Amino acid sequence: MAKTKLTSKQYFIPFVLITSLFFLWGFARAILDVLNKHFQNSLDISITQSSLIQVTTYFGYFLMAIPAGWFINRNGYRLGVVIGLLLFGIGALMFIPCAAMDTFFAYLIALFIIGCGLVFLETSANPYVTELGDKETGTSRLNFSQSFNGLGSLFATFAIGQFFFNGSSEGDDVVVPYTILGILVLVIAIVFSRVELPEIQHEETDEDRSRGTRIMKLFRHHPMFVFGLFALLAYEVAEISINSYFINFVTGQGWMDDNIASIVLTVALAFFMIGRFLGSWIMRRIPAEIMLLVCAAGSVLCMIFVLFDLGKLSMIAIVCNYLFEAIMFPTIFSLALSGLGNLKMSASSLLMMTPIGGCGFMLMGIVADNTNLVIPFIIPLFGYIVVLLFASELTRKNGTMLRRNPIWNKFKS
């Protein structure tokens, strides 16, 4: 795979605008990982109870993913982004009345609305970025944009972690960051309502003219998409569960307090961001499925290492895992959409149901509450094994093409 430009002059402005959204939802999702521990402290609830934060938010993804895809198919990417931002902003501002109600379950309603907004954003932005340039660099381009998702996550865990765990935080302090976030998001919604984004059209194919719904066609005629769908779900179970469990794990082991743990999580997310930038650069030179195969193997080894319970060396393995897993979401997403043409938006909406895998954190919490803090890592281990199998199958299917690729031959040697 020869090195090519990430995008063209024609699509540069839309690419920059859409990439800015990745920072926003990275920030919104990462807040949950510190909000989880904050509510445990301020509301005196268990790990299992606090996991409802992730369950509720990602249930919004699961419930609204297909309606979001249907809406965007009919109204275009730009309006999908605007609706997503509006729901996101409204959900964030709802933290103000939720604080007045002073009940955990009121916050869950606001988080559900935020989740509904985020799925509109991600269903619009992820496939759109893969279209803004050459097909050969689609995966690399999505990894680059997703790097700003990592930057948003890093900023959220550090800034909000310091705000919550500085020793002076109270239960209703959650209003401050969410109010600022809500106002910012609504301002950005106004900006996107005024800009023009080029809509990408594909030629109609025989498959488009055939009978059946788009979703039926995907499941009947595109087995690698279906495999990619399950691989992405498995990855989301692993990635979200580890993020949400991280502070509970390192503090429960007695290695550090909540404040230091949030800083260490920020360092881990810095590895994650670096991994995506690095992965984007590498995948402009070698096949994406090879990169995915190597990284999945690395994550499997990291989880096995953690399960050996080697003290702080286990923490190092978890941090290293952030580097390996960094490219997985955008790479699986892009590879699963490959060759789908006009089915791409429907496929994207199905792929955006996979954050429901964040509910895996509840399973980790149940296991932790009833056994010990190490055994729950079996859950992300199985998730990474599924990703490894998907990458292995893609590599096998594309083996003939890869053997003819001079860059691949150089990589092998």
C-alpha cells in the first residue's frame, strides 16, 4: 500500500469540522469513567449500582442507532450532526434540574438523552470520514479523526478527575462541567446548522434494486460485515469495561487514591491517543487488517498478564493495552464497511449499536463484588480474542492480494 494523502483539498474543510466532533464525544464518554467513581463516593453506592451510568448511556446508543441511521439516510449527514448535538446539549443541561432532585436515577435520564445524541453524531461522522478522500486511506483517515476522540478522553479524565477528586468536591458538583459542556455543544450545533457539508452519493447497484430491506441484505450477503459487527461489539465490551473499571481496580488494590488514579488513567488515555495517531500513520503504509491482527494479539497478551495478578506489573500491562487497543474501533468499523456502497449508512447504524457493550462493566462489577478485583478481566480477554479472530479471518481472505503487495512483502521480511 503506497503512501497517499489523508484527504484532498476538496474535502479538507468538512474533514476538519467533522473531526472536531470526535473530541466532543470522546470527552462525553470519558467523563463517565470518573463520574462512576465520584457517585460511588458521594452517593455511597456499589460498583454494580454505579455501572448503571454506563448501562443507561449506552442503552441510548442501542435504542437509537437504527432510527439515527434511518434519519441520516433520508436527511443527510449535516442534519444528523445537528440533531445529535441538540440532544447532547439538552441532556447535559438537564444535570441542573437533576441536581435539584438529588437522586441518582434522575441523572440516568439525562445520561440516556446524551447517549441518544452521541449515537446520532457517531452514526453520521464515522462513515462520513471514511468517504472524505481516497478509499485506500479510509481506515487511516478514520483512525486520525478518532485520535481526537482520544484527546477528548484524555482531557476529560484529567480535568474532571481533578475537579471531582481534589478533596473539596460535593455531590452536586457534577452540574458545573455538564453545564459548561451543554452550552458549548449547543453553540457548535448552531455552527453546523449554518455550514454546508457535501453529501456523498454512490451509484445504484443491482443489490440496491433487489428486494428486501437494507439490513436484510447486509445479513444475507455480507458475512464479513456480520463478523465485523460482532467483533466491534466484543471490542466495546472490552474497552469500555476496562475504562470504567480502571479507577475501581487500582484503588481497590491499594496502589493509589482516587485523585492519583484519575491521573494514571489520563496517562493511559495518552497512550491510547498516541496509538491512534501512530496507527493512522502506519496504516498508510501497511494493510489495516495486519495492523489489527498485531494489536489484537498484543491486547490478548496484556489481559493474560493481568490475570496472573503480578501486582503493579499488572497495572503496567493494562496501560500498555491502551496502546494496542487504540486502533481497534476505527479499524474494525472501516473494514466492516468496506465495499458496502449504498448500504454503508444502514451498516453504520448497526455498528453504532455496539457501545451497548459498555454494559459489560456491570458484569465486571458483579464479578468483582462477588469474587475479587482481578477475575473480572476474563471478560475483556474474551472480547479481544474475538477481535483477533476477525483480523485473522480478514488476513486469510485477503492473503492473495497481500502477497502481491510489495509493502506487505517488505513488512513480512
